[in-house]
Amino acid sequence: MMTYGPIIETLLAGEFICTQRFPEYHQQLQDETLQNQINDYLRPLNRTVSQAADGSVFFLSYQQLDKQGREHLRQQFTQTLATLMPLLEWLTLTQEALGHDSTLVPGDTVKLPEWVMACEDNPSLKQRLANLARDRFFNSQAETVDAQIKQIAKRLVEHGYLMQPHGDRPYFIVTGKVDYLIDVIRFIRDEENLPVDEKPEQEALL
Amino acid sequence: MAGEQINVSDQRIEQGEKRLNLIGRHAAILMQAYQTGVLDELSVNEGVLRNLLNARIIYQPESGQGYRLRAPVAQLIANLVVDERRRSIQADVADKLEAIRGQVDAFRKAQQRSDIYLAELKLQVIEERVHDLVAEFDEAIHSLWNRLNTDFGFAANLDEKMAENQRAQNQIERLLEGLSMIDYDECIALADGHVKLRHLLVVQLQRRTSLQRASMLEIQHRMIELMSRFREQQSRSLLVGNMAQFLRQHPELKISDYTEQSQVPTLFNQARAIRAAAHVDVHNSDAQRETLAALHDALQQTRHLRGEQIPLSESAQATEQFDDEILETQQRQLKQDVDQFFINVAQSQQAQSALNYLTQHKLQWHGEIWLFQVLSEYQTLARSVQAQLPLQRHERPVSTTNNVQIIEDLVVTPPKRVA
């Protein structure tokens, strides 16, 4: 009877459900009735379906916060803060290296050879890449650009920001979790009143 | 290789120079054509005409008609002389409509005077004008689609793309305004009582322009969508860039811990993963044994129906490798349920509907899938068994006009038993 079993499994495993990684589930979760059904099922587990970035991603939250839950969230938050800088740097670096108009958005393709080539050819990018790869989050001791980029991609897949459709091909798809990251950045900016602008100077609009 | 490239670009430069010279040499007649809309053929010799045609400066819309300036050339002149009237499309449309009115008037007068030759000529001119009017919009629409479909790929960066998009949107607005200047009531009045005029002004003009309007509205819609995507991309890039810069400049920044708030923001409330999720446990060897036994029984029971001597059916063999994929388990369950259905029918005394069986036994399968499986399982049965278990399809055509038959239900009748 439970046609939504696989969705629950995926959510319980701590995954972010977005159109890139789980198109079918993401589609099904648009249905509020189904969300309610899933929430009913999850209630005894103290979980509930949450969404971020205008429904771009779904994930599970605690319904009631107990001491353990709060401790888990605290650790997670510390981690999120620690990953913020390397992730931001990753986004700006790829934008520059790949010559994109904007930072990566869900659905964009990142081809490693292209990325490697761009960094090999440009000493400044190469240096920035080396710094980024050495960051605790990516934790690469590699000397070559190729190995550094591979390690970065690997970690990003582990954390759900990238997915690799074919294990043997060096190209990656950006997932909806990047939207979540942008949401987090906006939230922190607003909460902390940081003077970080996202509106262009007026002239460009007119 | 490189030499060839230089040659090609050399050639292009040479050709460009020649053609620009051509424009200069015939500036007077080209300006005359710009002013009146048609090139005065009598004032140039055939060679010049051919050169201008080859250089893509003028064209002949249809053979037998006058030569005109190509749109880019006309636009170039409009830009050079800052001819605002020509540059704005409304004025252009107004112009053309005015010309059509004038020509219709002249046509009527010629008809009244029974000057058939002149009337015919005027009619041709009207046809041309209508064609021009429509063609201009067509050209603009084509170019707009082109820009849209390439995502403004020709623009170097996001800012330029946004500027181009804005420009295109302004153009659409002008085009729509231009279109709205065509008054269909007036066209009907103008065409009054004349078949050919009616065809031109009402049927042709109206049909084409209403298609064009729809097309333009669609383009407008997509342009706005694309623009908001551009804006989103732009603000995202700025946000990421500025935030990275800010954090780099303020490494000591203390961000408050939102998880200490009584209501933790959803963004930061991400529950710990529970790995031991509830699902069909195909690794459970007890359950597996049970499943296998049940399956084996079912197959044993159906073997006489199949009339086959194969010791193990495919599904039984497959169970030996028992892949832990839920899909396969479901597939097998479906097969088993269908087998059970046939057994049930064979043992009962009356015909049974497959769908009724589905609901009576509270099976979870979707009706369509169930029927499909029943049908395909039935086809695997031996002919002699099929003869004993006649299967009847309840079908209906899709509609009165479409004779494709949809199977609504399947009814299987048990073998007649001798009491």
C-alpha cells in the first residue's frame, strides 16, 4: 500500500530531496496531502518534512526539540559555519574558472577536465585552488591540480552539492542543495545585518 | 591553415569595402528608394541593379515588382539621419496603413471610372503593401525568437544579456503597439463588397496579424521569465561574491548560534539520519524461505495449467539469485498474484472478472497494471489450457471517432467440470 516508502527511506537517511537527485520524489512531495501522510507516519519518529529555497529542497527536521536533538543541531550548525567559507570560495572559483555568467545553479554541469584546464593555465586560479583544496573541509594534500579538483568534487558529492550521473565519467551536476546554501547565506546576512549587497548598482537596471 | 584564415578574412575585408563603396556610389538612388519605398529602376542600368542585388543592398520581394532596400540598409540610413519617424515601428505601421488607405481610395476611383487597367495596378500595389506590413512584423518576430532561443548567447556577460533583454522587451512593446494600430473594423469597411480586397485586408491581414500578436505575447512572456532568471542569477552571484569577500575581510566575525533559539529556524533544523529505515527486508532469510515456499506452492499448483514440463519456471530460478531490489520483489509478487487468480478461477465454478478479483482480495496493484499482467500471463499458458480457460475482453472504443479499443476488464471462465 505504501507507495511513498522509498521517499521516507530517502528522507530518513538524511538526504536532501531535489529535482536533480530525486526527480520523482521531488515531484511527489509537491503534493501537500502526501506530505501530510508522510508527516503522520514520521510523527512517532519525531520527524517532519521541511523545505527550503522555495521548495527547491525537502529534508527532515525534528518535530520537537529535546536535549539530544538540540545538541545534534548545535554540532551541525558549527559544521555549517565551518563549511561556509570553502563553499563560497568553491562557487566563486568555478564561476571564474569556467567563465560562467553567474555562480553555479542547480542543474548546471561541471566538467572536471574543463575546470582542470582553466586552473592549470592561470597561476592565480591555480593558487586559489591549492588554498581551497587544503581547507579542512576538502582536506587534500595533493600537489597536482587534477588531484585537488578530484578531491574537491568527491567531497562535494559526499555532501550532496554535486552528483555524478555516471561513475566513470568526469562530469558532475549541481544539485538543489546549492539553493539551500544560498538560503543559509541570505539568512545569516539578514540575521547578522551584514553589509553584503546582492542588488546591482542602479544603472544596470535602467 | 593560418594562412588560409588570413586569406578568408582578407577576402571579407575586400568584399566589405567594395560593397560600402557601392552604397556610396549610388547614394542618390538609394536615398530616393529610402524616401519613396521603391527603387526607381529607370534611373539605373541593369548592371548596377545586379550589383546592388548581389551585394544584398536591395531585393525584389516578388518578381515583377519594384526593388526595395533591405531592412538593415534602411535601418542604417534611419540611424545615420536620426530618422526617429522611421525608427519607431508605430510610425512605420501608420505610414503603411495610410498608404493602403490611399491606394484603396485610388482603386475605388479607378473602378468607378471603369479604368480596369489602373484598378488592377492599384490592387497589386495594395497587395504589396499588405505583404510588406505583415513581413516586417514577421521579420521582427523571427529575430526575437532567435535571440530568445539562444539565451542572448551573443552577449558577452550577464549585464549585457539583461540590457539586450530589456531592449527586446521594449521592441515587443513597440511592435504590439504597432499591431494594435491595425483597425479591423476599418479594414472590413475598406474591403466592402470586393472579393479580392476582402481577401487581402480581412482574411490575410487579420489572420496573419492575430497569429503574430499571439506569437509576440508568447515571446514577451518568455522574455520576462528569462529576465527574472537573469536577475536571480545576478543577485546570486553578487551575494556569493560579496559574502565571500566580507567573510575574508572579517575572519573574526562571530555569528550567533541560531540553534539556541527557542524556535530553531527550519534551515538549521536538519534531523539526524536514521539508517535503519523501514522497508521490505529481503535479507531476512526466514521471510525469504517463506516467500520461496509460497511461490513454489503457487507454481506447483499452476503447473498442470501450463501443461509444461519445465521443472522450475523463470521466476523460481530468478529467486535463487534473489536480488535485493524491491522492484523485482514487487514484480514477482504481481506474477504470483496473477497465478493465484488463475488458480482461483480454475477451481471455482463461475467466471470471474479480473478487476473484481483485484478489489475482493484487496490487492494493491493498479488496475491497469493488473489487467496487463493477467493478459500477459494468460498468453504464456499453453494453447490447450487457454482453450479450457476462455478469456474474454471487455472492450470499448476510445471514442466514436477513434476505434482504438480500450480493455476495461478481463473475464476468465473456468473449465466445465463433469459433476
